[in-house]
Amino acid sequence: MTDITSLANSIPEQALQQVRFEDFGLSPDILRALSDQGYVHPTPIQAQAIPVVLRGRDVMGAAQTGTGKTAGFSLPIIQRLLAHASSSASPARHPVRALILTPTRELADQVADNVKAYSRHTPLRSTVVFGGIDMAPQTAALRSGVEIVIATPGRLLDHVQQKTINLSQTQILVMDEADRMLDMGFLPDLQRIINLLPKQRQNLMFSATFSPEIKKLAASFLTDPQTIEVARSNATADNVTQILYKVEDDEKRDAVSFIIRERGLKQVIVFSNTKIGASRLAVHMVKQGVKASAIHGDKSQSERMAALDAFKRGEVEVLVATDVAARGLDIAELPCVINFDLPHSAEDYVHRIGRTGRAGAKGDAISLHSDRDERYLADIEKLIKQKIVRVHLAGFVATSAHPAERRPRTERERGERGGERADRAERPARSYNPPKEKIDPWFSKPYEPSTVSVPASSAPAPKSGSAGKPQRKAALLGGFSKG
Ligand code: AMP
């Protein structure tokens, strides 16, 4: 297998502006759908992936979320399947020809929305299957015949077992966010699924990172893949301003609310390392008058969808998310992300801050850290090859910390990477009862910074100048929420 080389970087920005979707020989029905979406020029991953996928080659794509990779693989898939498109109502004329696997329900749903939008003027049919909801409507959709199925692995295997899906005519397999699928323990499921498919097929694999395990998986099922990369892995976007506020552990929750209020943030994702931490933080913020909601693997599917839709509509201003839950969210051009906890994996830091500053827009990535985070911080700075500026959060007064919170956090609360392993499609929801908080006035005394002091609203060189300026609204999938 070829090493990943940065092909995208070899396409000059100006040249990319000249490329149009018409140049790929896509059908007028697809072009019309793209025009409906308001797409004019392909993104770098699309410019590279579309011709390669159209030629029928296997692809190993290194692309992060927000690069437009979904259209990069789905447009040429739709084009290729058009040769088999049938306007017949008979299910037999609509066998499953393309299978797109995603790690999370949210990503499956978003990819499915995109595929539906891009194929809306064609006779091709598509559907999505994921766990946590009733199988019956999915079964009905599968039985009526669909050429493109978007699925999470667990629920797909349930359908295989129930014989409600037949994969024997699948010509194209896509593994989206393959690294996340491995992180979530889906490898055995993926292998079972691959074994159910015809040997002769086109394979596309997309992953934000390329660990040895991912390369091994790729080597096991891709044939002579064309490697495509749009951004150097682990590079952080130049247009994202990174700031570190040093805050005591027990003051972090108040600090987040303070930053959000000070900056007037209206759409922000706050990252927590743990599901329980995300829930607690969201509850705490709501008590402080911030419109917040948590989204993580212990939430039921309908709760997660409701939180996401409310966020897209602007009814929820702050989504508190774990890495796994956030990874599948298609929320582009977020003006700001906040790391409530520093991630214990430096790569996760890169993913998190990649949620902002997309497509050349400016973004702010704010991280809270305490002395105990130094080790993780060192790893992050090593990976991104830059020192993040550390400042005190002037003007901030913690009000609700209490002695019980001064205890060292447990392993579970500190959030080990495996903490989201159970964030599987079929996992039942658990309810969370936040502890009652008592406030000790001792902890309400003003915070006294000992070194440099920079207010939240005038942090060092915030290139994007969030303070005082109106916040950008996130541009969402297809531009609009489903409501
Ligand atoms: P993705 O990385 O596939 O999740 O796409 C990120 C966002 O970019 C989605 O909201 C897409 O609708 C949008 N998008 C994808 N391709 C284009 C394009 N060529 N022009 C404008 N927006 C796009």
C-alpha cells in the first residue's frame, strides 16, 4: 500500500476555484441536487475523491469531519449506481448495491440525509438503519427495496440475522470514520459484515487518523487503494485561535458558564471526557441560566436527536458532548469549542478543535486546564507542534464549588478513553440524577490571579475577535435543521 501523501496540498487554492461539479461528468440529476444544496465548487477532498471513485478504484481517504467527505464518496456512488437505476416499484429491482457503515447513529442519520438530498432527482432509493429505535419501520423500508443503505454495524447485523436485508449484490462498501469504529470495538462486527459481501466490490475507507490498526484493517480489505489526504493529519487549522485558561478543577463548571456569558457565545460545543461529567455540566449550566444540553452515549436515541435538533434551531446554545457523541455531528463552522476537560488523547484534541474554523472561517478553541492536566497538555503540544498560550481567566469568580468537589475525581469521572466503548448503537439509555449542590461561601471569595491576567473577552490575540462581535451561526448540514 502506498504511504499517504498529501495530494490535496498539491492542488493550488486558485485551481480548486476553477473546478466545477460539471467537470466530473456527473448526471444532470445530481448536478441539479447540488445546485439545490447551493454547492458551487467541490471541496479539496471532493475534487480528488470523485474522479477516483468514479473510475471504480478503492480509496483510503484521510479526511476529518467538515471537509465535505460525505459528498466526496456519495456523489460518485450515486453516479455509478445510476447505471442500474430502475423506476420499477418492484423491490427486486432495487437490491442493496452500496453499503455505508458509520460508527454512530447521528453520523448515519446525517450521511443518510446527504445521500437522500444528492439522489433526490434520481430513481435511486436509500435508507438508514441504526439501533436504539424500533426495527419495524427499517424493515419495511428495506423490504420495499433500496440501493443505498447507511448503517451502524450492530443494527445492520440484527437485520442480517432477521433476514430483513440481503447484501449479496453489494458492489460498493464505504467505511466512514473507520478509526472511530475501531475505537468503539466494532472490528469483529466489521469483519462479519465484510464476510457477507461479494468478493468483487469497490471499497472506500475514510478515517481521520491512520493508526497501525487502521492500516491493518485497510490492508485486509482494500485492493490497491488510491490514498487521498486533504489536510496533514494532526495539523491544527491556522485559523483557529487556541487559548488555555488555568482554572482549579472545582471551579471549571462555573468558569465555562462565565466564558460563555462573557463572550456571548450562542453556538458552542463543550467537550467533556466522560458521560457523567457531560450530564453534570449541562445540568449545572442550566441552573446558571445557560441554555445547555448534554449529548452522549447514555442518552437515548430520541434524546440525542432532540438535543441536536434544538441546537441546530438555536433553542439550545451549548451542547455538552463526549468525543464519541460529538464525532458524528455534522455541525460546520462552529465559532467556538470549549474543552471542559483536556482530552487524554492528543489526537482527540485535534478532532475537537477541528469542529471550529472550518472552510477558512475563524474559530476559537478554549481549553480549561489545571495542574493535573500538564501531562496531557505536553502530549497535545508535542502533537500539534506548538505551544498553546496559557492565561488566567480574569474577572471570574467561582460561586458554586463546595468541599465535596475538592476530592480527587474517580477513574470513571476522569474519563479514560475506553469510557465510551459502550456507546454502541444498541445500548439502552440510563437516567442520571444530578447530586444536590450545597454552596460554601468560602468558595465564593474572589479569584486572585497570581500571574498574567487576561479577561475572557480579551484573550491573547483572539484572531477571530469573538468578544463583542456578533457570533456566527453554525452552517448546518444542508444548511437547515430538519425541525
Ligand atoms: P462533511 O465533511 O461531509 O460532513 O460535510 C461538511 C459540511 O459541508 C456539510 O454541511 C455539507 O453539506 C457541506 N458541504 C459539502 N460539500 C460542499 C460543497 N462542495 N460546497 C458547500 N458545502 C459543502
